[in-house]
Amino acid sequence: QVQLVESGGGLVQPGGSLRLSCAASGSIVSINIMGWYRQAPGKQRELVARITRGGYTSYADSVKGRFTISRDNAKNTVYLQMNSLKPEDTAVYYCTADWDYWGQGTHVTVSS
């Protein structure tokens, strides 16, 4: 059983940056894919970025060049560095491990 806890969300101005963290209660070494999803009010949950055990990454077109996903297996933690944030990035961000485990989410609000 893996429990995931996200942190790092908050209020930021457009153009600003945030780094989200997803800490796992157990080892993520055996987890193949760690991912970040987001859900904006009134919208469906969407994949933002994912990273494989081998370090291969993929991103939604809307965040390419602005967001970077990384994982530290030694710390059982996955990160999402978000730069050049836009108001449309406002959402609840969720971490997932192989789509079997999900965190409770962390709120990100981009507003002036």
C-alpha cells in the first residue's frame, strides 16, 4: 500500500513559479509511472505530466516548456516544477502512482 501526500500549492501571480511535491509513504522504486493530474473547477481531471521508473517524461501540450516533472526514488518523492504560471493553470493538482494510488490534492491558484 502506498499513500501519497501532495504539498507546495498556494496562491501565485501570473508568471510566477511553484514547486509541488508528492511524498510517498512507501518505496516508489517499484512504481513504474508517477504522474501529476489537475482538475479545474467545472472541468475533467487531466494529465499534466508523468515520469517512468527509467526517467522518461511526457507532458500535456499546455504545459510543455513550463513544467518539469522529476522523481527522487531515494526520498520516495516526485516533484512538479511549475514556471511561467498562467491563470488557466489554476486547479487542484493530484499525484498518482501507477494510477492505483492517488493523493488528496493540493490547490494552485494563479491570480493577480
